Amino acid sequence: EHLRDLGDRLDELAGVRGLIDDAIATDPPQEITEGGVIREGFDGDLDDLRATEREGREWVADLEASERERTGIDSLSVGHNQVHGYYIEVTDANLDRVPDDYRRRQTLKNSERYVTPELKEREEEIVGAAERADALEYELFVDVRERVAAETERIQALADALAELDALASLAAVAVEHDYVRPELREGVDESPDADGAATAGVEIEGGRHPVVERTEDAFVPNDADLPRGSVAVITGPNMSGKSTYMRSVALAVVLAQTGSFVPAQAATLPVFDRVFTRVGASDDIAGGQSTFMREMSELTEILHDAGPDSLVLLDEVGRGTATTDGRAIARAAAEFLHDELGATALFATHYHGLTDLADERERVFNLHFTATREDGDVTFLHRVVPGASSSSYGVKVAELAGVPGAVVDRARDLVAAEEADRWRAASGAGREDAVDPADRSGEGEAEGDRDGDASLREFLAEEASEDGSRSGSEADTPPESERAEPTGGDDDRPAAGAPPGLAAELRDLDLARMTPIEALNALHDLQSRVDDDG
């Protein structure tokens, strides 16, 4: 029906087209005052003036040959300039052959310029005809322009109809060529059979794709999206795994659907959003005096002020431009505000894995992550989104793929492994039940393979922590000092745990984050030697 309406709006404008075709030359000049705009045959008076000018120029063109023959001066020439008009030029060597009817017009260094009465008359005819033709042609053009302008309303209506038809035809061509699907749009209460009538319609996309990225990839991986209205999806996963592309694909599906287009997916049921807000990418504004982080915060401010329950919000790595503690706090507070205060539907990509705890604390927050496989130290990004939280971003692996020097990559791996061991030791020492041995974590160290030195150090840390616990337990059961037996000397004077006094304190003071693997092994060897010597 809409296409039929568009067809009815396609006014042929036959009168306007006929006027332009009859009046305007096929290839007119850029300046309308230069002549040549009006087509030959449109106006009789203009045609006569043009004929007079043309005949005069043809006569001048033939004058040079006839005057050479009449005077016998082979070097004679006929020319024209803006100051003196047409002239006949004769060199000084031939001045004795100049006819009596020549009138001197200009003297040059080696020649003289002349004019004849007939040439002067022809010049006046040519110039006069040209001037009158230009003036008449401009008048005719203005008349044509005014007659066309009188049909402005019809022309604009036709332009609008053609623009809409062109857009729809383009969308249709893309949909057919790239296998798009017609989306179902829903507003307000979810009326699907499984709904209880209370929940509002959310984003449901099956096999969604990014309309641009899929054309640049040999094998684009489609992903589903199931976002209840007002929910916040916290998306974690490795760098380069597809988080940003996934968020953009959801937003583009929403925008395309609300423009009347099919969408790149196998199936799509979408709500009608009032606005789409994005905080994606990072760049500074040197001219405006804004750093990358300041621009990020400015854009976040606009979103948190203007978004509402009918808005779709995309936030990509909010808080990354400042210190980790501050950035993580800002990211978490923003996610909580989106959920608690705004009720907006949001996709929140982050490398702050602590934000995944929000799924346990907020009703409408859930976790998604992009998967990767590890085999023989190599990480393969699957670009597939699945429920749950990710445990690592594989930043060191991405740095290696980007071509960062090997020495930097190796040092980064050492620092990651040392920091993991340090955190595990601190958690174990505090008696936390959730403390996990770094060797069992699915983080960067595991993806790259544990070094023997790191494994040995972790084993020793575990043994030392166990011995510390044993000593603490033994001391708790030790009788009062008055009931203890006096030391008898010899080997029995050593502490019961079998470790030199202060060994645990020295171990805790080791700065593992700044030690290389060989330094850690040397420290471990020294500690083991002291244990053996005292044993």
C-alpha cells in the first residue's frame, strides 16, 4: 500500500521537463552571462543575433587570406585584443606595401597595426550582436527559471518521493543480497504466549550479525541476544574477542528495524526505543582541552542525564582512562545507576571482572562473556557469546599478536604470574575460602603455560602456608609456661615446625612483582638451603 502511494506521488512534471529540454542547452557554460545557455531554435531574435555574430567572425577569419593576396605581404596577419579590437598587423620591412585605405591604430617595436573602414564596420556588427545576444539570452534564462520555480512545490514533492523510494529500494537490495530478516516490533507489554502480561518486550535476536563487519570477514560468527527490557548485560572476555562488535550489532539491528529495514539476523523481535546512547571508542580533544578520560566522562554524563527506561545504552570499557581503582569504581557506580535509577536496557562491556558480582546483587543484571580456547600456549578467540563471566582478558596474548617485542611480552607474563601468586598467597594467609592457586586459575598464566620455577615457588608457598598453620595450631595447644619442660639443649631446641625462625616473614617480604623467574628461583634455592642446613 505504501509503495502504491509512492507511485501516485511520482509526478512526471511533463511541462517542466519539456520547457527545460527546449530552452536549455545540453552542455551549458558555468556562467549564465557568458552566452551559450539557451538552446538554438528556442527564440528567433536570439538566433538572428547569433547568426550576425557568427557571419562577422567568419568574414574576419577570411580577411587575412584576402588581404595577403591583395597586398602581396605574406607576413600580414589579422588579430584582436580587448583594448584595440580587430587589427591588421604589418612588419616594418613591408610598410612600403601598405595600401592607402589602411588607418594606423597602434605602433609596435617592429611592426604597425592598422584598421580598414570595412573591418571597423564588421567589428561593430560583431560586438554589437554579441552584446545584444548575451543580454537577450539572460532575459530568456530568467524567464525559464521563473516558470520552473513556479512549480517548486511539485518538484519538491517528487524529490521527496524519489528519495524515499531510493532508500527503500537500497534497503531491499541489501536485505536480499545479504540474507536479512524482517524483524517483529513490539511496544509496551510483552504479549507473547509465554509472557505473564507484566514484563515489557525486550531485545530478542537470533543469529545477529554486524552489517559492515560481516562483509570484511571470511567467516563471521553470528550471536544471539536476549535482553529483557530494563536489564543490564555485563559483558566480559578477551581483547579482540568481539565484545564491541556484538554491542554495535545489537544497536544497529534496533536502528535498522526502526527505520523500516530488515535486519542482519536469522530472527529478531525488538522493542521500540526512544533513543540509543553509546560510549564506545577512545579519543581526546586537544583543541578543546579535553583528555581521553575527560571526554569519556563527558559522554557518560550526557547518557546518565538523558537516558530513560525506553532507551538502549551501550557502554564500552567505561573507566579505563584513569587509575584502576577509580575506573573500576566509576564503572560499577554507572552500572548500578543504569539499573537502579534509569531502568535503561544496557550492554556494558568491561575488563573489570569484579563488576560481574552485580549479577548476584541486582535483579536485572546478568553476565555474558566471549569464549576462547587455549592449546599449547596459543589462544584462539571463538567470537561466541555465552552466559556467565570471563576469568581473563588475555591482554598479554593480544600484545604478542600485535607485534610487541618478545622481551616485553615475556616480562609481562612473568609479572602476571608473580601477581597471581602474590594474590593467592595473601588470600591463603587471610584464610579465605575462595583463595585459588594461580596454577588452577584460567588466566593469562595458564594460557601461556606455567614455568617450572613458578610452579616450584607456588608449591613452596603452599607448604609454607601449611606449616604456618600447623605452628599456629600447635601454639594454641601449648600448656602454660609454668608447665613447660625446660629445654635440654641439642637438636630439640629447634622450633617444632622445622623451619628457621623468621623464614615466613622473609618469604612474605619478597617483592615477587619485581622479580624475574631466575631471581625467584635463586631466592627459593636460598630458602631451601637454609631449611636443609638447619635440618
